[in-house]
Amino acid sequence: MADKKSPKPRKTGSSSYTYKDAGVDIEAGNRLISEFKPIAAATARPGADASLGGFGALFDLKALNLEDPVLVATTYGVGTKLKIALELRQHRGIGIDLVAMCVNDLIAQGAEPLFLLDYIAMGKIQPSVAVEIVSGIADGCRQAGCALIGGETAEMPGLYREDDYDLAGFAVGAVERDLILPRQDIAEGDVLLGIASSGLHSNGFSLLRKLIDDSGLSYWNPAPFDETRKLGDYCIEPTRIYVKSVLGAIRAGKVRALAHITGGGITENLPRVLPKGTVAHIDLEAWSLPPIFAWLQEIGALDRAEMLRTLNCGIGMAVVASPDCVPLLKKSIPDSGDAVYEIGHIERASSADRDPSVRYSGRLRS
């Protein structure tokens, strides 16, 4: 009979095991929460005082003065863009990304973002990194007009490497029932507007990282298309937040649908807001492909279909509106600081089109 393995010797000496011995420092976590409190407090808005420390976070819906409110909830992460932020040791923009991915989905339903909670998981609590991330989250919340009312910072040795972390965000918004998007009156002849992205946003990074790795370049190298900036700076440019650009137009009834162009690109996201019997016709020559997209297309020999279903290609949000509302939207959206392009229109589907889809004309041009 084989000998049984001898158990590992128990810890000896005067002290017993502690959670800290296992890699979790409760005191460090408590100190971190005290640093988060003033950051979160700066995002306070009507309905939320943004105080931290309770078992749950409260929001007073009466403060909104809505007649028939519907709550809308979203959750998102940042994906493998985190790998680039870790390599460059730049974490604040990632916090903005987290907020943007959540609140842009809320506004696509017509909902005003109210509050957000974050989840940060780290192999070992790195206070300076965590504060930078949460400061970025607060930046994003202020841009979106929502409150950071709570969250969780978990130290998880053994699951994550010591310097690694992951992020998730959970956001809630509210919309009057009769303003929920998409509306049911989308019809042939409606106009499609595209609001410019700030860059790659937070999608397609597994492809981007592979292309850059295979090219032999470093994120620290000057960008091949712009020697005044690092390639990595273009890669981690924070996601644009569109709330202030379109919220007023939604409340005024000027928007029939919004499509947040995330994973799946224009090809897969725009049909999600279109009714059966319609097709979106996009003129690809209505805007110019930003330099980083053109460069990725070149080094990866990416065909048009792959570009348009993987990357946002310079359009971060698509707007469906009736033709009479277009002049106002083309004026009001740039007033918020965002470039807007008239990129197409809605057509009646043919008998062969069973589901809403996108048709393209022209070519992607830089």
C-alpha cells in the first residue's frame, strides 16, 4: 500500500493564520474606500447623494419629477483594452470607458443615466491604480450626469496575477414611457446620422492587439500615421459619452432610434433598432475613416465586411430621425462638441430581406 502523503506542517509560533497571510489585506481595502468617498461625492446629482459605505445604495425616483418612468439597466466591461492600459500604466481613461459603455447603451433606449456602480477585481490591491481607475469612473459619471453611488473592490489572489485587474460597471437610467427608444414610427425615408467616435472605443481589441503584436511594433512606438503621439495613446483613447449630445433631442421627440455602435460594428448594431420590413442604406463615403482604422485595415488586409462588423470605423452612435428633424439635430449635436454626418437613410426591405439589415454603397475612405 502506498504511503499516505503527510500533511503540510501547520503554521507554528505564537500567531495564528490571518486573512492577510492568504493575500487579502482588509485594512488596505478600508483605507481605499476612504479615498473613494470624496471622489464619488463629487458625482452627486438629484436623487442620489453619492455617499458610500452602506450595504446598499439609495436613489430617490421622486427627485426626477417623471410622470410615468420606466427604469432601464445595463452592464458592461472594458474587455482586453485593459491589457494595453496595464502595459502603458495609464488607468484613468479605462474608468471613463467603463462608464461610457454602460451609459451609451442607456441613452440608446432613451433613458437618462441616473447612477452607476463599479466592480474592480485585483490580484493585489494597488491603491494608486485603484484611485486612478475610480477617478476616471467619476470623470465619466460627471460627463454623463449620473452618480457613482457604490461599488466593490475585490482582492483576489490566486485568481488574478498581482498586477492584473478586471472591471465591470452596472448602470440604471430612467425614461418616460412614451419616450422609450426605438420608436415604432420608423419608416422609409427616415435619415441616418452618424455621430463620430473618439477612436476605437472599447471593441475589437483582441484583433487590434494581434495585429500590433504581429507587426512587431510596441505601444510605446510613435504611431505610424502620427509621429507626434505614441501608438498606445491612440489605442487607449477613452470612449466618447453621447448623453449630452442627444438627451435634449430625445425629450423633444426629435429622435426615432439610436444605435450604440459597439461589438459587431454598424453591421450588427444598427439592425437591432429597426423594425421588420426596413433596411438601412449607408453611404460609406459620407465620412472619412480615422487614421488608426485605415492603418489597421492596411496592416491586417481587412476587407470591408470585416471592418464594418468588428470596428466602429469612426461612427460611435447612429441616429434615426425623420427628415424634418435633421436640420435641428445637425445643429444641436455639434453644439455638444460631437461631429455629426448624414450617412444614409431607411429603405423598404425587399421580399428577400426577412430581418432588418444594412446595405452599403461606396467604399471606406481615409
